[in-house]
Amino acid sequence: MLQGPILKSLDICTRRFLQSNKKLKSFGWEYEEEDYLFFSKTLASHFKNRWLSDKRKFKAIDRNSNSGNKTFKKGSVSLDTIHEDLDPSNVTSQDHCSTSLAAEWAHQRLPLPMHWFLSPISTICASKQSGRQSSPQILDHVQEPHLLEVAKSGLFFLLGIEAMATFLSAKAPSPVQSVPLFWKLHSLSVILLAGMGVLEEEKSRDVFEALQEYYGQLLDKAWFGRSTEFVLDKNVNLPPGTGKNNDAKLLRFQTEIHDSYSTFIENLVEQFAAISYGDLIYGRQVAVYLHRCVEAPVRLATWKSLSNTRVLELLPPLEKCFAEAEGYLEPVEDNEDILEAYVKSWTSGALDKAATKQSMAFTLVLHHLSSLVFLLHASDKLALRNKIVKSLLRDYTRQQRHERMMLDLIQYSKPSTSHMLEQNGGSSLLQNNIEKRFEILTEACEGNSSLLILVEKLKSSFVKN
């Protein structure tokens, strides 16, 4: 399977796949014969070293022990995506790495885990991480030379087998498609922890982007398939606990990969801030952790890391993310920790640049806060709504430059909603909607005279503008 002629056929399959998928762009370059031979040699060497060489025994970590909770520390380059080095007899049933994925036979680890093909890109070495010193990995990675080339070869191979799987009959089992999407997205993120090398080379950058776009399509398909249970009439109040049902997430990074995944996110965001210079492809990879299909703790960790490092403005506009905008906006956020993190970023000034640079971060804040303040009327959310309104108004009195942001919040509506308003009455309906929103702000002040004065000031500014 890793011979040069086979890999060449895989490349042909990839190009046919790109041509047949209208949302993916075709490559403006071609691989040469020597490229296939290089991929063949590199991948064969990697898989042999990774899966067929002698492995050093490691004592399994008790997930309930203190040491188990502290094994993944800040500064460590990545989580080992494929755990094959644990002693099967000590692995608990809660661990995703079961004995069926870690059976040793004749110095080999067989059978292979279902996501074995991700190893060239998921175990890239910490020493490539921008020259920074990193703490030891959770598991001992095989030290290979030219790891960047291994990662590039792995990207080529991954896109090729993903493409090949799309041409199979729907009835034919596909080991590639059976691997959950969160493993694949995590592996793409691990590459970026090693630096910008993959994105700086044209061919590997295009392959990386093609994988992002394809996985975005898969995410959209899964999200829209589940979204019907969250579709609500625009005039109907959301019932209490709506968000609890939303936690049946598709992208279970923390649940399935590592319960300290938030630390991995911190490292990824630090790299993003340090070396990306706002690179679009890198930004899209970070932004996907804010998708509504991601578990709330991971979304919260991502937002806090971006806010604390003051790089929210480096995220791309929502329309340039690699999944549809709807998936980042709906269902409406009702996790109080995340909503309060949005407000903290607003009042601390971390959102200021994002508001002027069309970053998806500001769009997310506008959408979810305006939905909470102006659209959600569930009784158990009124206290939170009032608290957030008061915080934003008090911030406004301290930071007059936030007036534009407050007016954006008051006037915000989803693009689809704005289009419907224009068709069904235009400015008069929009004006009535704005007046109702000022009434809600007034109600949320709960009679506080100083805050009511600020609401009137905002109303005057709106009229002038």
C-alpha cells in the first residue's frame, strides 16, 4: 500500500475527489515521481518504527489518582493521540485505549488501533516546537529524523485515503470514515504545535487546507443532521435547560482524547499567538474549537486562552471558517461560564481589536449575548440577563469607546434575520425591534437610576447615528 505506484494512484484519486467536490479547490501543482518515492520511504519507515519496533513498557496511569490528573502539564507539546504503550492489564474500562488496541505479539503492537493512519501527523516531536523547551510527553514518542517531512507525508496519505473512501459504495465498510472526526481534527492541531513548517510550504499547506475544508463539510453534515431538534420558532421562548441537551456533542475532545485537553488548547493558542501572525489556516484550526459541536469545557478553555493572550482579533471572519457559520452560532449559548467569559473579554478590552477587524470572536459575542439579552426570556435566565446588562452598562460608563460596540449589540441580528426584515417591512420593523430592545435594557436595569441614564444616552446616540 505504501509503494510508489500505489501512492501515485492515491494521488490520482485525490485529484478526482477535489474535482468532484465543488466546494474544494483543485491544486495548482502536481507531485513528481520522486515525491511518491519519498513518501513511500518516509511513511514505511515511520509506520515500521511506530508500530513494528520494540516498545518500552509503561505503567498505566490510574485516571482517578492525583498523578493521573496531573500528567499533562502546560508546555507539553501535545497529547499522544494514539495510546499504544500502556500495559493492557492495568487499563481501566473508562480509558479509550482498551486491550483490543494494545495487544503485544512478537514485539509488535497488534492489532493496530483504528486510527493508526493518523500517527505520522499526530506524534510530531516536541523539539520542533519553535525551538522552545517542552516538558516530557505523557508517552514516549519514537524519535524520528525529519519529523516535518513525516508530517507532510502523513498529510498526503491522509487526504488520499479520505478521498478513496468517498468513492466506496455506501454499503462497503470504511475504516477511514469510521474514525471519529475529533481524532482527525486533533491530529491537524498537533501539527501546528510543531511550528509553521507545514503551512509555509505550498503543497503541504494546500493539502492541510483541503483536509480542513473536507472535515468542515463532514462537521456541517453531522451538525445539520442533529440541528432539527434545536430548531425553534423565532417567537417562542427557549425553555429552561435547552443547552443541556446540546451537550451531546459531536467533537468530544475532552471526553475521548484526554480529560486535560484544555491544557493542550492553551499550548495551541500560545503557539498561535507567538508564530502565526494571524495566518488564516492556523486561525481556522483554532476557531473550530469554538464550534457549538465542541464540548463546553473545551470551548471555554479556548475562549479564555485567546482572550488572556489578547489574540481574539487574529481569528478569521466567520465566513472564512471551515464549517458553516450556523454551526458556530446555533444553538444559542446558554452556558453561564462561557457567557460570563464573553462579558469579561468585552469589559477588559480584549475584544476591542476584534470588533474592528471582523473577527469571528466579536460576531460570536454579539450573537450569543444579544440572544440572551433580547431573545431569551426563560425565567431561570432573567437574573443572568440582568447581571450581564448591568456589567456592560457599567463598562460603558468607564470606557466611552465601547459605545460603538454597545450599539452593535443592540442592533445585531443574524444575516438571515436581517434579510427577512428587509423583505417584510424594512426599516419600520427594524425600528420597532430596536425600540423593544431598549425597553428590555431598561427593564434589566431594575430601577437603577444611573444605569437608566446610560440607556437613555445610548438611545440618543442611536438616533444621531
